[in-house]
Amino acid sequence: MKKYGAEFFGTFWLVLGGCGSAVLAAAFPQLGIGFLGVSLAFGLTVLTMAFAIGHISGCHLNPAVSIGLWAGGRFPAKDLAPYIVSQVLGGIAAGGVLYLIASGKAGFDVAGGFASNGFGEHSPGGYSMVAALLTEVVMTMMFLLVILGSTDKRAPQGLAPIAIGLCLTLIHLISIPVTNTSVNPARSTGVAVFVGDWAVSQLWLFWLAPIAGAVLGALVYRLIGSEEN
């Protein structure tokens, strides 16, 4: 239960920190942090939680990561369901807290997106469903490659949280204009349920693509990173 609690609170922090920066601070008058700030916020949530709970649960914070680690032979199948449930509940709890904070400002409306992921007319840059699908698959694939490589016992010890956090920052710098960046079904679900409508109807892509990308990343690392090779 401690592991599941760690995943709950870790994912809570990721969604509150990352999506909170997008909703509350990205376009703040004159001093908005913009895409760069939001990208850093997401990376910092993972970096800080990796140091805080990595020794408890492994700090997955992401159903796609858990599935990718299982595909890479690093995580037992019996823990997949409880980890994913804990992550999704943590994301939704963070979305609820963020909603309560954001609604304290006059004129707030979830119709503005509430940091939800989307494609087509709901993509920040108007990118198509195919572009969004490809982006999420490739970005999550590379994320798993970095996670598996940096946590390999042959890699420099103690530096994995930095590599993983910076990788997530880079992923956001590339892909916020395309999908608002998911690579994490729990992050997408955590805010989509409060928007409803289009955010929920497009949510399938932000489960399917990250999971497919994570499995691909695991397979690639098994191919290039195994000691036998």
C-alpha cells in the first residue's frame, strides 16, 4: 500500500505542478512563463518526486511508464493494475484541486481547455489526429528509452532522476504545440474529466499512443541495451 500511496501522491504532484503551471501561470499578464516554463514545471515535478519517492515505488507516475517497464522486464505484471489505478486517482485528485484554485478567479471557464490534451481544433497549433498520434508514440518511446537506460545498473548511479526530468522537459518543449503534451494517460485523464465534452471524447488517443510508444521504447531498449549484445 505504501507503493500505491507513493504513486498517488507522486502523480498528484505531477498533474498539479505541470498542469497547474499551464492553467495558472503560462499566460499570466506580462509575467507569463509560457511554453518554456510549463515544460520545466513538468520536468521538475518528475525530478523532485524521483528523489522523494523513487526508493518507495520507483516513481512511475504514469500508466504508460508502468506498462513500458513491465514490457522491458523491470516491473511485475501483478502490480500493473494497482499502480495504474493509483496514478489515475492521483491525477484526478490534482485536477480537482487545480479546478478549485482556478475557479477562484472571475471569468474562469474550463472551456478554455484546462490544460487538456487534444488534436485537430483542440491542438494548440491545429495539428491533425495523425500528427498527434505520431508525436505521442514517438515522444513516449524516447521517454522509456531514457528511463530504462538511465536506470540500468550499468549507468552512472544516482543521476537517473535528472536525466528523466530533463527528458520530460525536452519532450514538452517539442510537443506542446502539437497535443499540449501528454505522454501520460493519468495526466490527460486528470484534467479531461473536468472539461468533459471534447476532452473526454479525444482521451482515447492519449491512452493508446503513450502505451504503444512505451512498449516500443521497451522493445528498442531490450534490443540495443541488453548485456548479451
